[in-house]
Amino acid sequence: MTGQELFSTSRYLQQIGYTPRMIFGRNFALTLTLLFGFFCFPLSAQGSQPPDVHRVLVSVFGDKSQQVRTDLPATAFEVEEGGKKCVIENVRFTEKPAAVAFVLDLSGSIVGPEPKRSTTVHFQMPSRQAVIKPFLDSGSAENDYLAIGFSQEVRLLAPFTRDREAILSSLDVSLGRRTSLYDAMALAAEHLKDHSNERKAIVVISDFEDNSSKMSLTGIRNTLREEGVLLFALVVPGDLGFGRAVAGDLVEEIGGSDAYPTAKWIPTAMRRFAETLRYCYAVEYRAVDGAPAGHRRQVKVKVRKQIAGEKCKVVTPIYSRDS
């Protein structure tokens, strides 16, 4: 310990109430303990994360590899906030448990004994259990799940649980023929709002052709954006054909991923959704405006193609709120 270090530490101890006699007199043992702590642990490690350093969780999916990327270095990432580039302080790969709300369309538009026919595809919808199970099998064992079913009526089928069999067994219900998709998504957002998990997602299986909700499309978009919820949309063929565009716009404006698979590829799509939610990077960056942690922030994260080796889709909520 140098004389300058001892002098600086002595001044600090006096500022917090220790007199010179206390420091160098009968409380010498306590002083040694304090000095040891100060010089073995830098000041940056003694306090909490600086107030202008923020964290966002991002998942990365490779377009060419069709895999969730888990091997990217920190130099592959760029962060923008309000259109301004931010300085990245740290990037680490992690697995995060999530709170997941399954929202299932139980209306006659996608569920029935006969194969689904539209202007472009002959579609046989698998059983609800066959649709959901690949996600459950690929998701984190620590995920909490709930299930909501809807037609014109919206019903909570299963509250939050880690019991996967309870989720699967809750799906054997029949409702009506109309579609209150946005109301069902709003109910899911309400249940997710107070969940303690940092990672939250709604997984929708529907044709996205709402014709019965009280909630508007704009309303549900704003609700999910505000809550920082990810949307994973499995879009099946609909009677009118506009659902794919609706789902795509919602995912782009909220954050998440969408898929329009044939019946054969539904399990693959659901596994990819689960893996995208499970594996992520915690990107810490220095805020442009110096706003304290906890504020809602509109963040855009990019992955450099020349470093990743392929074009990548970054999955993160459009609005992020620091933990």
C-alpha cells in the first residue's frame, strides 16, 4: 500500500464518521479489515452496476444455418438507442428461464375434423398436444407456462405451472367458431405483467384473423410493446388470407419471431421458438442520455454479418426495461 493510497483511504473513512484515533488507535483491527476490503476489491466492484449502464437480452437466429447462434463474440454486436450508437461494456451468453403464455385458437376456423382448405394450401391441423409438446420439450426446465384458449370466448385453461402434463391435459376443450384473438393476447399480457421472470413471451397458434375482439389491433400492439413481451406467432392458413400479414406486422412492431409452416414442419417451428427464447446474450451497454436504470428504452441490436458469417435475425423486445 502506498502512502498516497493510505492517505486517500484515511480521508474517506473520516468522511463516513471514523476519527483518526478510531482509525489508528484502539480500533486498529477494524481498520485493517476495512483497508483490506478496499484494496482487495476495487471500488467498481463494491457498488452496484453504474446507473447509466443498461442491459438487454437478445437471441440470435442464423438465416443460413437455421440455428440459434450461441457462439458469437462481443465484437459481433452493435447497439443503437434512439438511432445513436452505444458503447458496449460487456456481452455474455446465458440461458434464461421464461414465463410463457400459450394462446391457442380453438375456433372452428382452424380446428375441425376435416383438413383445412384455403386458396393456396391443403392443411391438416395436428392435435393441440402435438403442436405444444415440441416447445415444452425444448424449453428450459425452469420455464413457467400457462395456457389460454379462445374462440369468441376467452378462457384461462391452465394457470402458471412447470407441470408440462398439466398444460397438455388442459387443451382438451371445445369452444365456439368466432375469433377473439386480441382479447386472448390481452389476457395473456395481464398474467405475464406481474411475473417475476425477466424473460416473458406469448406463443400464439392461430390464423390471426380476428373477428370478435373488443381489443383493437392497435391496442394489443401497444400493450405488448409497453410490457416488453416477446411474440412468437405460429400462423396457420385462414379463410380470408390476411392473418399472415397481421402476424408479421405484430412481430416486427413488438419483437419476436413468426412462422408459417406446413403441418409437417410445425414441430420444427415450435422447437425453434423454444430455443430462441431459451438461449440469449446479455448485452450491457452505456446509455446515450444517461437515464437511470428502470426506464423504458427503445433499443435496436444488430449482429455484424462479417463476424457472424451469415445474416442473422435478432430477437428482442422493441422496448426494453432494465432489471
